[in-house]
Amino acid sequence: MDPTGLGADLQFRMLVEGVKDYAIFMLDTEGRVITWNAGAEQIKGYSAQEVIGTHFSRFYPAEAIERKWPQTELAEARRVGRFEDEGWRVRKDGSMFWANVIITALYGPDGELRGFAKITRDLTERKRQEESLRHSEERFRTLVEGVKDYAIFMLDPEGRVATWNAGAERIKGYSAQEVIGTHFSRFYPAEAIARGRPETVLAEARREGSFEDEGWRVRKDGSSFWASVLVTAIRGPNGELRGFTKITRDLSERKRLEQMESNARQMEEFVAMLAHELRNPLAPIANATSVLKLEGKDNAQVVWAAGLMERQLGQLVRLVDDLLDVSRITRGKIALESKRIDLADVVARAAEASRTWIDAREQVLEVQLPAEPLAIVQGDLARLTQVVSNLLHNAAKFTPPRGAIRVTVEADGAHATLRVRDNGAGISPELLPQVFDLFTQGDRGLDRSEGGLGLGLTIVRRLVELHGGTVQALSEGPGRGSEFIVRLPRRTRPLAPPTAGAPAAQAGRKLRVLVVDDNRDSAESMALLLKRMGHDVHAVFDGPSALDLAAQLQPDVVLLDIGMPGMTGYDVARALRRIPGLAGISLLAMTGYGQEADRRMSREAGFDVHLVKPIRADVLKQHLADIANRSGAG
């Protein structure tokens, strides 16, 4: 029964003619259009009147017509009954569209060919998206294949290499032909393979989605490199594992720098510990030497021996200080104060500090300073004094007995200039460019008369550069002396008039002093020295004993070692401040550690003064005199 009242043929015709998303039309056996639906008009742009009776080849590009592609399509449909194709077609307005075409041969009841049905769909948008995706994939593939800083490649689900980019070839050393199809475990060291590391990496990526790792990998030539690796699992639409992407970066240089940094840090710690361990035995020797000088004033041999010991101790302490300074300076760990300084004052201080070395060699030191404070610089007084002291020590070291050393300071336009000139051993032309390099020494033979580590001039250059200046070495050759010239930026504003200085160290009243040091020789020799200075002194060798005695003794001053076992000097200092009646005592730290961090920790623990072993007797005497003067006469 037909509910529409229309025949089946009419219903079908109406359905076909109303379709707008597909061009559906009939061709006769020669390929001429005999029907045309609304979809054909919409897609191809022709009305039925324009196109019926014309050959369907009009819808093809010229090059397809030239190679008789329309006839080929019909022949193929006639042969097998159906033909499907995709390709470019032409609209009425000349524009192109990408078409999916199905041609079906139509036969009558007697088997004769009646014509063809042709269905065309416009897939231009899909084609555009596919082309865009293809171009994108090509660009991405080109990008990945051209990357040289990263090894980027694919693995199949079992871990075999499936793709290989230029970065992988550069970093790992294998060509694509050598590596594709082989298991990626070949890039791991033997011990990593033995413990199943490659399998673990893939298992983690499979479970978590991705896995990051750092470790040693092996190149084709057998060399190792430190790699940062990212492995990502690739899954299909249904979650099935398709393989893995692997991105590897060579971080060998970063690893090398980290190792160098670690080694430098360990070396710095070692040097600091070495300095501490050297200063501890030097301290009692220095104390005993000072006692000898006090006790043996009338004995020429004792005075000679004490002077000799004092000079050699000074050399040892200088070597220790140079080791620490060069370690700190080369690592950029040194902090400078910034004050307006008269360079003439710096020279005066350094000359006074160097007098012992120079007098011991019976050398003549001539100092020529400007009459007015013209050589004003901005800097750190202690460090600039160290610069001049090192230059004077270098001059004294390489100048023969009764030789001459001359120091001049002058204002030179924008610079203050310091010159240290000697008539000593001189410098060879080959060595001259290297004199400021680390560990460089003028005489390397076993019979060289003067020791040293070759650090003093390195420290000079670094400190001068930190002050924005330059240092230059001059010499006319061996045996003709040398000259060192330091130039520092000059500050033109004059210094304020000098104020009255602090009073010279005076004996003051007799002080009650408690010495605390786990090194018995250091504690007892310090106690003996202080007694010879006229003070009431007691010595103990650990923290708990110090606290017990301090509560009874009520000392004015405590000289306290920091590095003690069990209860450190910091602990003792804090505890002393809490004892009733002792909150105002003077706490002097004595230690083998003298870096800025150590001084800061001393201040935080409550120490008033941080003294580095071995402590010079005159420095100690000055601190005790200041304490006595502050507290008033007894």
C-alpha cells in the first residue's frame, strides 16, 4: 500500500532530487548528463538546463581531460560495475574542489548497459584539514629531524628504535641505518644493563605516562656522557600502547662544571680545616715565644732565639693566611668594606708591619709620601694594607741583605699610584708576564734561598682588581731589580681633618682572666704569657669546667677556644652570658678559623672579639688594656 498516493518511482525521484549534500545524477552510455539534482546544482554551480545533454568531462581539470581520465572512469565502471575515486573537480565559476566520486554502471533486464549513476561529494574541507595536518606533520618531522641539541627518537613498544634525528646522531654517534631496529639498551653502560635499568625506564613510562631520568649513557665510540632523558608513552585512541618518544640531552658540560664546583668547595673546606689544624700548634709556640721575649730581655742568646722563632712563625702564619685568601678570592667569597682611605696611611701601616722582615735582612726601606692627603681612594683599609705588605714582603724576599727598597705614593690625575721598587734579583723576560699567576715563583730550584707558595702576587692582583685598579710588574732582567706599580681610582674630595686617635695601650688594672682551650699546650702557654703581663690567670680545658670556675671566679675576661669537643665555644659563650653577675664580662674568641662566616657566628654567640690563632702578643695586650681602661682602675 502506498500511503503517499505516489508511485515508488516518483517517491525515489523526489528523494534524490531533494538531496543537497551530494551531487546525484545520471549519465548515458556515452557520458552525457541526463538527470541533475539540487545537490549537483549546489556543488557544481550549474543549473539542470545548463548541463543536461553535455558531457560530464566538463567537471574535470584540463590535465585530467588530456589524459582521458573521464573515459577511464567510465570504462572501469563498465568493466567491474563500479568505480570510486577522489580528485580535483571544477565548478562552473572555475574554482576547484576536492571530490569523492562513485560511478555505478546501470544495466537493463536483458543485461545491456543503460548508462551510469554518478554520486559526487564535496570533501574540500576535509582535504584542507588533511593537507594542513600533513604539512604540520612534515614541518614537525623536519623540525625534529633537524634538531641537533637533543636526541629525539621513537621506540616501538618493545624498546626498539623506530626513528632517529640529527641530534641523536650527533650526541650518540650512530647513523639511522646503524641503529633503527636495535634495542635502545645499547645506549646504557654495562652495569646499568645488568641491573635492568632500560626495562625499568620503559616500565615507569608505561605506568606513569612519562619518566624523567639523569645518568651516564654510552656513545658509539664507547665514551660516556651525562644525559637528561625524558621518555613518554604513546597510546592509540583505545589506550593501546603504540610505543615511546625519547628525548635525550647531553649535560656532560653541566656535570663537569658541577663536579668542578664540588671539588672547589671541598678544596675550600680542606684549606680552611688545614689552616685551623696548622694554627692550633702555632698558637702555643707563639705564646711561648712571647714569654721568652719577656723573660729573657737581658740574655742576648734568648733574645736572638725568640726573634728567630718569631720571624719564622710569622712566615708560617703568612703562608696559612695566603692559602685561605687565595681560596676565598678565586671563588669570589671575599667581601670588601668601602671607605675613603688615604693611600699614604695604607703604606705607613704596611711598612710598620713589614719592618721585622726588612730589619732582619738589614735592608733599607725608603718611603716617600705626598705632603698632603692627595692619594685618596675608596676601599678596604685592611685589604689594601695587605696588598702593600705583600709587595714589600716580595721585595724583601728577593732583595739581598743590605739591599734597598723604595716605596712612593703620588696623585696622578684620576688615579692614586703606588710604586714599590727594589734592587734585588729582578725578573726574567719569560717570567714577567706570569708573575701574578697562581703558584708562579721566580726561582724553582731545590737550592732557592727563599720559600713560599707563589700566592702573594696572585692575591695582590685579585685584591687590586676588586678595588677597580690595576697592577703592573716591570724589570730590566735578572739581577737588575723590579718595580710593581699599583693604580687605584682616586677620590678627589679630601678627607676630613684627623680626630684624636685612641690612647696607646696602657697596663690598666690587673684583670682576672679565664683561659679555656682543649689544647693544653695552647691554654697553658697563653696563661703563662698573660701572667707575665701582670694579670690573674686561670686555665681550664673544657666547657663544663669553664662554667663551674667562671661562676666562682667571676672573671673580667674569658679567652675561649671555639672548636672544643662536647661543648663548643659557642655553647660556652651563651651559657656564660646567662650566669648571674657575668652578663657584662668580655668574651674573646680564640680560634684557628678566621673567615667572615666564622666571625659572624662569633658575634651571634655573644663574643666581643674574634682573635685568630696564633694571637700576637701586642694585639692581645691592646685588647686587655682597652678592657681595663673601660672598667676603670682597680
